[in-house]
Amino acid sequence: MTRLLTALVMGSLAAGTVAGAPVTYTVDPKHTYPSFAADHMGLSVWRGKFNRTSGTVTVDREAGTGAVQIVIDTTSVDFGLDVMNQKAAEPELFDLARYPQATYSGKLVDFVDGKPTRATGQLTFRGVTRPVDLEIRSFKCVPHPLNKRELCGADAVTTIKRDEYGMDAGKAYGFNMDVKLEIQVEALRNE
């Protein structure tokens, strides 16, 4: 009887450890679009997005920990206007010939009810790395309706100063250097 009880307790502990273990998800590039909004002379707000993104998210909801690694293909920048897409490639803006990627690497923190509410990390853009925190406005995981693996999604936001990354075009004309970044991301649990 003692052996059976010990086996049941050990099995329960092992199951608890597995349930609380970190889980890794791969970013779904078809449902992940970092977007941005920037001032144009105080007259209007220019908006754009990046069409190609990859990465991973690791979450341990029970422990309240996690990590995020995102790679943005900056050559996929899309303003919805061909002339702006071409202008973005030039050295004064994204300088795509020299910097075809941007990366964000961070930790998921401040969990509430098993969900992260913030990411703290570093954004590398145009060869400059600076600390950037993301406010996670929503985070949810559900069974994927087609393949039955867990699918998680989040919506995050932050504001950066583009001149801190060497992109100060228009600053002399009074352009506001603040850029609002919004990142919608969906990621599928690895098998």
C-alpha cells in the first residue's frame, strides 16, 4: 500500500512539474504584423507595417515567466504607397541595404492570472540596440480550431524615439520623433 501511495504521489508531482513547464510557441507569420505610426510635420500620421516576421515565444504560466524572440524583416516595410516604400529603403530612413532586419528580445513579466502584462527587453534597429518595454494589452491561448494545438495571441504596444536609432529625417523641420509601435502576434505551440 505504501508503495502504491508513493507511486501516486510521485506521479502527481511529476504531472504538476510537466503542467508548469515552459512551453514554446512559433510565431505565425500569417497572423503577425508589427505596425507603426509616425508624425508627418504635425499635419498627419503616416502608418505602415512589416509583412514578414518570425520568432518564438516561451511561456510558463504557472511560474509567471517567459521569453520572446522576434525577427522583423524590415525589407517587407509596407506604407500602402509605393513611393513611400521606396523612400523607406533609403539611408535617411530604414537604410534597408545595411539593416534588413530588426530584432526584439525580451522577458515576459508582470503576470496576472497566468497572463503576461508586459515584456522587458531590447530592440535592435538600424544597428542600434536600446531597452524597450512593451505593454501587453491582451494575451489569450485557445485550442487551434483546425490542428488542435494550442494557439496564443497577444497585442502589445510601445512608443520609441526614432532619432535614438539614427533615423532623424524631418527632425530639423519639427517632425515629432515619437513612433508608436503596435504588435499583433499569434504563435502556435510547438509539437
